[in-house]
Amino acid sequence: ALAPHHAVATTAPQAARPPPLDLADHKVRISDAMKFPDATERDIALIAALRGISSELESAEEDHARATKRVDTARDLFDWATGALSGYAKTKEPKGEELRKRGRKRKGENGVEVDYDEKFMPPEEGALIPPLAATSGGGVTEEQVVAHRDAFYQKLCNVSYAELGSFSPPAHLVNLKSRAQLEEFIYIVTHWDTGTVDMDVMDFRRQHKSFYTKMKMSKENIGRRTGHHLRDLAGNEGKKAFCRYGKRDESLMYISVEELYDALFEIHCLTGHRGWQATKKIANLKYANLPQDQIKFFIDTCPICSSKKVLGPKRQKTMLEEEETV
């Protein structure tokens, strides 16, 4: 029998693992393999190249999965923090199924993977709360509210609040919707799947064909559902709100131009007169059509915020005038 040290001595050292090739090297190997005139040699070389690129692909997919999971988790925690800061979200950390499933699949019937959108059901929650009529609060008196309301609409629409009833939002200001426009949208959604007494479903949809994209339950890269739907309004029996889905599948309510001041007063004046970015984060949790321009116009005319800064002598343009000069 051999002494123990002979066994150790006869054990061959393991070959050093070759460094991984980059994509350019794989491209060269495939190109070189294609140059073999003999079919057998070419196939052997291609199989060797295929094994190498297969390992590279598997490693890249694992890295991508880890990066995607990290991005999703970071976004969820960011949204959770901003929501908690605004007072419109849970104070409990979201876990498991409460986290967004951006672009991921789920197991359907018979174990087949299907998109989340295919069996998505709107959340069964209570009625949405519409903007409450602004009277006073947040350090703003009743007289200041009246003056501020007029100043805001003058800056936004170039009309006073008293003239707002005859104001028709121009087509290029897509986020401004009149009460009549939203009522028309509600009428279309109400009859989208049933038609009317005088018109069947297909004829009704053909008449309102621009709504095909609005009613489609689609999902963008960031996971935002864009399907439009109706929700009940609290304190308004029989009244509906025209909504779309947000990042967490919540219903985001469209508000009319007549309701803009009340909505902004609630989320800006009654929450401590924060800056436009903090106000925008709160607006994004509840409303579907409150862009930063409208928020900035509100803050620019806010009597409390205006008193904290020195206004320049140059008259600021209204939104309509700015659009016309572009």
C-alpha cells in the first residue's frame, strides 16, 4: 500500500478557471467558428461558443433579476415614505403581496403564467371623498380665500371665478377639464358595456371610439394601470367620479376646473403650506389631473406663501399666455 503522502502527491492540482469572456470575445468566437470549411468542425466550434454565451446569458439574467428586485423595493419604500409624510398612506411597512408587481407574472390556472392585468379587479373600497369647499383655514381668512380664488383663476385661465362657468378649457391644456366634459366621460363609461336605449354596444363604442384607449386595461413599464373607471362619491348619492388607476392600483379622481381651487386649498393650505414638490406628492395620491404648473400657480398666488417672499416687478404670465408664446 502506498503511504498517505504518496496519495497526496499524485493528486493533480485543479486547473485555474479561465476568466469570463466579454461579449466582444463571444462575438469573435462565433465569427471564427463560421469560417470553418468542414461542417463537423464548424458545428463543434459553434457548440463550444454556444456553451460560453449560454453561461454568460444566465449570469446576466441573474444580475438583471437582482437589479430589478432592488429597484422595485427602493421605489416601494420611497412611495411608502412620501405617502406617510403626506398623511395619505399607511404607516405600516408594505410587505409581500402589498408591494407592486411591476411587469412580473403570476401563476394562473394549471400553473400557466399570465399577466396581472388579465384578471385584475378594481379594489372594493368605499366612496371617494370629493374636494371640500374652501372657506378658511391654514392661516387664510374667508376674505383672503375669496381674493385668492379669483387671483388663482386669473393666473390659470385668465378669467375670474365668477366667469368660470362660461370658460371652456382649450384642447392643448389636456389636464384642464370642465364639469361638463367630466359628466360626458361619466356618461360614456356608464354605457360602455351596455349601450343605450337607442344604440347598441358596438354602435355606441364606434361613436366614442376615442375612448378605446382610455378603457383599455394597460400597463406601462413603471407598472401604472391606465384603465379608466367610475367610483361613487361620498355625500353625493348616485353621483360618480371619473377615475384612472394609479401606481398601487388605487383610484385617482379627475376633478373639474371648477374644483381645482378647493382641491389645492385642501392639500396645500390645510397641510402646512409646503412647497410645490411636497404638494405634488400629496396630489398624486388622490387626483389624476393636477400637474405641477397648476400647483405652482396656486402657491404663487397663496396669500401666506406670497407674504414670505419678495415678488418681482415683472407681471407673471397666465398659463394660456405662456402656451400661446411657445
